Amino acid sequence: MKNIKWIFMLYSLAAILSMVGIGAAVGLRSIPGILFAVLALCAVMGLGFKKKKEMMDAGLL
């Protein structure tokens, strides 16, 4: 592991927190909380994959 790509570390932590949020919202039986956490997870994952593609196209990965 030469270089840590810190931006991807942040994206993965945000995705984990979104998944934890889904679990907490299910435990609290909060439909709006579940929807918000699922949307946040989709947004974070989408941004992460978009950033990876941009970096691959630029030759940084």
C-alpha cells in the first residue's frame, strides 16, 4: 500500500455512516430516517464512483 487516497477513505466512512443510519432508523421505525439514509448512501456511493472514474481517466490511479 504505497499511497492512501484520503478522499476515498472519507467517502467510505461516509458510506459506512449512512449504512449505520439505515440500521438506526430501522430500529427507531422512522420511515423518513430510512429514506434519508438510503438517499445519502446512494449519493455518497455515486460521488465516490464518479471521483474514481475521474481519477482513472486522469491517470492518477
